[in-house]
Amino acid sequence: MSLPTREEMFRAALRDLDNARNSLSSSRDWLRSDWVPIGTPLPAAAAEARISVVEKIAAAKQIIDEAKAALAEGLDELG
């Protein structure tokens, strides 16, 4: 297996960051979905965990966006 070009390296990293961001979105969507039995509340600790995780997902997506922007700038510099 040969080494990637600089451009391939950056593009692969961008692709993986896109995949990570999409996975986070999927996790967030699951946590925001309805559940059965409909209308039943989550226990307090579970509700707090749900809110905390959704907030952490939003923060992680922001960090991924910053990383993607940095990689895009680097890719522009390559050519």
C-alpha cells in the first residue's frame, strides 16, 4: 500500500469528519424521538442525561465544523 498524497490525506480526514458529524446527528435524532409508551416521562436522571448528551453533541458538532474549516483551509493551500 502506498502512502496517500497530501490532498488525499486531507480529503480522507474531511470525509471521516463528515461521517462523525452525521453519526452525531443520528444520535441526537434518536434522543429527540418519541418513545413508548407515548406520553410517559423519563425518570429524572434519564431526562437530565438526555439533555446533557444533546448539549454535548451540539458542542462536538461545533468542534468538528471548526476542524473541517481548518482542513479546508489547509487543502486550499495545497493547491
